[in-house]
Amino acid sequence: METGLTLTTDMMLVLAVLVATIGLFVFEVLRVDVVAITVMVLLGVLGLVPASQLFDGFASNAVISIIAVMILGAGLDRTGVMTLVAQWILKVGGKTATRIIPLVSGIVGIISGVMQNVGATALFMPVVSKISSRTAIPLSKLLMPMGFCAIMGGTMTMVGSSPLILLNDLIQNANDSLPAGAESLRTFDLFDVTPVGLALLASGILYFLLLGRWLLPVHEIPSHGAPARTSAYFAETYGIEGEVYELLVTVDSPMVGMSVGDAEALPGAPRMLGIRNTDAPRMAPPVDEMIWVGTVLGVMGKRGQVGQFALDNQCRVNPALRTFGGLFNPSRAGISEVVIPPGSRLVGQSVGEARLRKRYGISVLAINRRGEIITDHVREQTMETGDCLVSHSTWRDLAAVASERDFIVATDIPKEEQRPQKVAHALLFFALSMSMIVFTDFRLAICLLVGALGMVLTGVVSMDEAYGSVSWKTVFLVASLIPLGQAMELTGTAAWIAQEALRLLGHMPALAIQVMLALLATVFSLVMSNVGATTILVPIAISIALATGANPVMYALIIALSTSNAFILPTHQVNALIMGPGGYRVKDFVRAGSGMSVVFLVVMLTVVNLMF
């Protein structure tokens, strides 16, 4: 960096825009994405960034990578992978906080390394809620360790957090402004930061294991509204009990040649919810569907009832849901309440005459008629206005029923259809993206888009769902702030700030300068977006490193990592996400986050210095 730089008009304009940006971020006068777009337009109007480069951020490697990562995360979410993980955690972790906290926090942290930490936190919140209800561990004891570890896990790879995705682009911008003959700064590969991330994640888990009992609050979250429509609710209200089983019809079974309706009329018959004969498995088999040798029936009932029925009718109970596992997955199908409104064309018809299975894909299990629960001979019951039909169906079929004027669906339908049958496709294309990043020279954005496009083409997510999974607020925030970093570089503002910072720091040792930069990035990340903090501070850190003879890539990395040190206030997106469900107050974050911030800085600076 040259010495004796003086302020120019362009530098003063950039500084004014910078101060205004920080002020707007801190006081939240406008939404952060609106602020970023305003800053971008202002830089163009003032001529601080050439018009030909002003919108380059939208085509940047960082922005396209963020879009692709969000689509990949949505694909993993849609396939129900998280449900399987929750079951495994409960099996392995038992019911003690000392075992569950490391398991949950560690898994979320690792997942955050390959997808956005906000997305990983959102995926695991229902998982943690389920674990809390089953283990009686307060949700407030689990969510904060999970959230903090998700933030730290985002430092494990270069795609885990927006600042790290953005870092390589900022380094490339710095290369364009280097003095003639200067050696270009190298960019980071996917796993270059993994040692730092692993150390941070391990320290976070250890922090809560040792100090969590004193730092984590115990908040009981009251429940609101109507009782949850769970299996316990339907058992208590309607007497609908039991689990789902598969029955294989053998050659000796008397049911061979019967219709589903005939089989349901047999003594002790369980409720028949699905069938697979020669076609793919289907829910709500019509009563005239024929049963043949090899037919698999999906039935619901108590274990003893199903076992006795299978014995009486020469059927075999499959040890697992091999055929109907995907269809009966709670994320895809379940029990619901459907009300017959006044004016419905179904009034006066029996359940059997209405052919609800064939026409709508719903199996009626019981009828609630003005408080009277009818579970016997349901098919013969004539439907009346106000009848509440307790039905089993897929959520997709139930959504179609909800659009019919003949029904009112009284059960909340999951907003997004789950596709557990697409797990293999999702994992394949996710692994393909990661492999391309590690073993090829393609740009990060191309590698991630291959996986995202693969998920769309194989039906893991539709194109509309892919668009819906993208946080366009984040996209515009990142893309619109990139020109601010360019303006700081092109006008020499970053070099001037670095020069003035060095005058204040004097001849402090390199470690002291690193600590100051890390603290500055931490403070910035608490009062503004971590993307904004990274964009502003990386050019300054590189300039300081060049002036002091330090490693500029190392200083840039310290900034990008330190902007994830956002535990003291609920301003980070992850903290904001867990604050309500956990019942946390600001003082809870201050108490637990203060020590976590110190641990983060110590561990991060130690490992970075060992690496470089």
C-alpha cells in the first residue's frame, strides 16, 4: 500500500455512503435488502462504480452459489431426511441432555457446513421440538446450543455461510486492484477452512456441556389453540388406535378373489388403508378392488387384532413397511377431519355410495355426528350436514378435497408435500455437487447448480418450489452490496482507511492487529448483516496486511470467520429464528453468548495462525 494517501472527493463520497449504510443497518430505518439496493443505485448515480460493473453482483459466483445451496437444502428437506435423523437421535441419544445436546448440535453443525446455517436450523427445529416433547427436556435447553453450533458449523466449508461464499469474490476483486507486479492472492477451496470449523464446533459443544446447566435458561413454552391432531388425539376422541402394518395375502388365504369391501366385512378385520396388487401401491383402495395371491394390504389396527386377523385368514405380517413405508410416512399422509357443510351434494348419500375412496382418495375411519362417535358399519352410514368424517389420506389428496365445495377440511394440511421416495435422488445429486467441488476445477456456482438442477429434473423439487426455496432477500442483499466493496477498492478508500488504521495501531504486533480486526468484524456483525460487514471489512483487512507484510488471505479469512461470531445479541438470522420458539430474552443471549464469543475468537485465531 502506498504511503501518504490523501482523501479525494470520490473517497469522501464512498465514506459518506459507507457511514450511511452502517447507520441504516444499525437503526433499521429500512429493510436490509432495501438498504443494499439503495446503496447500489446510489453508487451508480454518483459514478463511483462504472455502470458496466454495477450489476455484476447478480451474476457473481457468490450469489449463484447461494441460490443453488438453498435449492439443494430444500431438496433434502422435501425428502424427509430430517425425520430419519430425528429417529436416530432419539435411539442413540436416549433421554438425557448430556447425550442429546452433543448429538443434535454436532449433526446440525456438520449439516450447516454444506448448506446455509439458517436452513439447517429451520430443518431441525421441528426435530428438536419432537425430541423435547419425548424427553421432557425444556426446548430452551436444546435450541440455543443447536443454533450456536449451526452458526459455527457454517465455518466448516466455503459454502456453509454467506460471508465465506462471498470471500473468494472479494479476494478476486482485490486482485484486480493490486499494484503492478504484485503476486495474486489465492482463493480458498471447499475444505480449506474445515480445521477451523471443526475446532469451533467442538469448542461450542464442549462449552455447553461444561457450562450449559448454568447458562441455559429454562423456559416453559405454553401451548395455544386447539389440541394437536396427533395419533393420541384421534385415539382419545374417536377410539382410533393402533399402528400401520402390511399383510401379504398367501396362496392359501380365503381372501383370494374377494373384493376389498368383502375383506373389510370379515370378523376382526382391521381398517384397510392401502393396496398393492399388480400396480404400484395406492392409498384408499376402492371397495370393488380385487385381492389376489401376492396382494399386499396396508392396514391399521392394534398389534393383537392384526396378528389374529392374519392368522385366521392365512396372511403374513411383514416385519417392516417395505411396500407402504413412503406412502404412510407422516410427512406424506395421515388422519384428518373433514366436515360436511350445508348444501354439500354428499348429504343424503351413504359413505359407500359416495365412493369417497375412488373419487377423492380418502378412507373414512369414523364419523362424529353431533358428539356421537360412529365407528361400526361406517360405509352404510348416510351423511348428514355437520358430520365430521375422520379420514385417512395423503396430504396431496386432502389438499384436493379442501378445494371442493362439498367438504370443509378441519385439519391443518402440511404446507409442503414431502417426497420420501426421492431420498436417493436428493442424496445422489447432493453428493455429485460436493464431488465436483472437491475433484474438479469447475467454479463453485456451476458445481452447486448441477446438483440443484438434478433435483429439479428428477422431481425432488418442482421449479416453482425451487424458486420458492430461495431467500431473494439474501440474494439482493449480497448482490447489491458487492458494488460497495468494489467502490472501496477502485477509489482507494480501503487503502486510505488501512493507512489511517495503521497510524492508530502504531507498531503493534501482528496478533494484536488480528485481534482488533476480529473484534471489529464481531461488532459489525452484531449491528448489521454479516454479508455487509464482510463486504466492508475484507478490503480494509487486505490493505492492512499488504502494508504490514502480513498474509492478506489470512487477514481476509479472519474477517469472514469473525462475522459469524454473532452470539451476544439475537441479530443473527439463526438467533432470531430460535428466539421465539425457545422463549428466549435478550439477556439469555447476552449471558450465554458473551462467553461463547470469547471462546470463538480464541479458538479461531489460534487455528488460523497454526494453519497460516
